[in-house]
Amino acid sequence: QVQLVESGGGLVQAGGSLRLSCAASGRTFDGYRMGWFRQAPGKEREFVAAIIWDGVATYYADSVKGRFTISRDNAKNTVYLQMNSLKPEDTAVYYCAGGGAPWVVAATPGQYNYWGQGTQVTVSS
């Protein structure tokens, strides 16, 4: 079992930056691929970014490519999401996810076994 706890959300103006963190506890963190998803009110949960177990391969949704960066520090059991040039449409609850085949990225929620509780990101115009 893996427990995931997100932090770093908040209120920021358009064009600003935030860094989300997801701390993992439980089983070996570097045995899992990790991902970030988000869900805005009235919308389905959508993929944001993913990273394989060693950080070598990453994958991004088109809507965030070039603005967001996913990374991980296996020594700290933590995955990060650096968000730059934020837009009002980035407003959502952001969720960290882990699990599944560690050597390939995944972009659908069903491919992850573990989820955090979410952290709110609000971007004002």
C-alpha cells in the first residue's frame, strides 16, 4: 500500500507559478510510475503529466506542454509538478497518482492504483 499526500496548491494570478509536491509513504516509491491529474468543477478528471520510475521518460497533456514540468526525487519519495505561466483554465483540484507498470508512462486514471486527496489550485485573471 502507498499513501500519497499533495501540497503546494493555492491562489495565484494568471502568469504566475506554483510547485506542487506529492509525498509518498508505504511501499518502495521508486517502484512506481507517477502521474498528476486535475478535475475542475463539473468536469471529468483529466490527465496532466506522468513520469516513469527513474524519471527518464515524461509525458504531458497538450494543454500544459511547455508550461508544466513533472519531476521526482526518489531519495525523498516525492514527485513534483512545476507549473509556470498559469492560466485561469488551469484552475482545478490537482491529484497525484501512482502505481502500475513502472517503466511506461500512463495517461488514464484506471492505470494508477493509488491516489492522493488532492490540492486546490486557483488561477485568477
